[in-house]
Amino acid sequence: MKKLFISALLLCSGIMAYAQLVNVASIEKVTLPEGVSAVTATMSPDGGYVVIDQASKAGIYKVDLATAEIATISETGSNFELKIADDNKTVVYRENSIDANRMRKVALMSANIATGAKQMVVQPSRDLQGFAVEGATVLAMNKGKLATKTFNGAAKTVAPVVSIDHGRMMLTVNGETKVVAPQGTESQSYLWPSVSPDGTKIAYYLARNGAYVCNLDGSNPVFLGMIRAPRWIDNNTVVGMNDQDNGHAVISSQIIAVAADGSVSQILTDKDVIAVCPSVNADGSKIAFTTPHGELHIINVNK
């Protein structure tokens, strides 16, 4: 009876329990070509390849997970917030440049990895806030305004776009933009926002506080724990990293899955691997992560 009472007390107190949210089949290390190291990796929707950036050279590169072959997408592209369209061929990325006045600017580009064809979605700017890819449409927030562009001659689609403007979290729906501030705006810095697959919730990280999920209008924020770089696995589950550093380098980090209601969590990787920056494919069957040593790993999930 006493054990039952303690269990009930823990549940009522809101302490997160541990459970199996993700059925991990295996974790494999990808053998990269000699001299290639992965800083971060973005998983393609079909799980057939990842896009990486490297510590030794600028640019973004496609790594085929079946053959480990590497191909250059852009020598000036960035993997930060990079998106891959549902067609698995179109990569949308930020491209860095320095103008004549030595000002750093960022353009938004799309590249077809099958043909090599590239398009400029947003001209070089100092105010590119964020972007989303929905079907064959790129929706970008630049200088507080929404710009849309399609590829493959497709019709435009509309989707919520969440972005960051000087630490504020912004949501654009049907061309209208508003501040979303579940914890307010005073001395707050929001990071890593993303909209759930069904378009009803936002996962985000609040600096010095941890990860949260809230409704699209910012209501009902739910604490997920001290996990960074949160990403959606599905509408009910978020994955992120619980990293620790010594002020100079990351000394430990594990990939953790958390229920979107904050009720349960699951550690997916062992402590002997410093696992950072998870990225998930469309159906949640593969989760890519890297290590500070440039290694690339894939978590295979039974669906």
C-alpha cells in the first residue's frame, strides 16, 4: 500500500516518468569517406541521405546513407535550419556572403540535388528570420514580411511559419505575423522553434530554462526538460539533446525523446557516445545525430 501511495504521489506531483516512447531497433555509425567529418546532419524525409556541414571546410554536402558517397550541394551554404522538401530532391538552405561594405548577409537558396539547378528564394539580406517548406512551397520571413516561392511548377500552399526576431518567437499564419510569447518577452530568448507535423503546436527552447511545447497561439506551455535543439518525431513526441559542457567543449550529451505533454521521457543513446543535434526523417523511422569528433550515427526505429 505504501509503494502504491508513493507512486501516485509522484504522478500527481508532475515528476516526469521514464517509458518507451521510441522503439529503437539499432544504432549504427556511418562510415564516412576519409577526411570527412560531420558537424551537424539534416535527415532527408525518406531517410535515404543526410546533409552535413564540416569543420574542415565550408559548405553543405549530401551523404548517401546506403553508399556513404558524398556530393557537394553548395560551398557557401549553411546547415543551420536547413530544410529538405517532401520530394527528397529539393534542399532549401541559407547561403552566406559578404557585400562590398564588408557586411555579412544571408540569402535563401533552393537546390535540386538531382539536377544541380539552384534558385534564389530571398535575396541577400541581414534580416532573414526563418523559413518553412510545405510541399513544393518555400515560405520565408524576411524583414517581417512573408515571401513565398514554389518549385517544380506546383501550386502554392499555406502553412504556419515560426521564426525568431531578436530572441522573440514570431508566428505567421495566412500572411499575418504576431509575437508568440508563452513565457513573456521581458529578458527572454527563444530558440529552435518548430511547428508540429499537424500544424497545431510549437516546440521551442527558452534560454536558461529548457524545452517547451505550446499551442500555436502560445497558450498552455508544457515543460519538457533541459533538452536543446528540440525536433518533432511525430505529433506526440519531441526529440532533443541533453548536453553538458565545461565552458569550452561538450563533455557529455544524450539524445532524449519526450512526450509532447511532458509526461514521460526516454533516453535513446548511451553515455559513452556524446550525441548531439538530432534530426528526424518524415515518418520517424530514422534519427540522425553527430558527435563532437565528427562522427555520424543513425538511430533506426521500429514503426
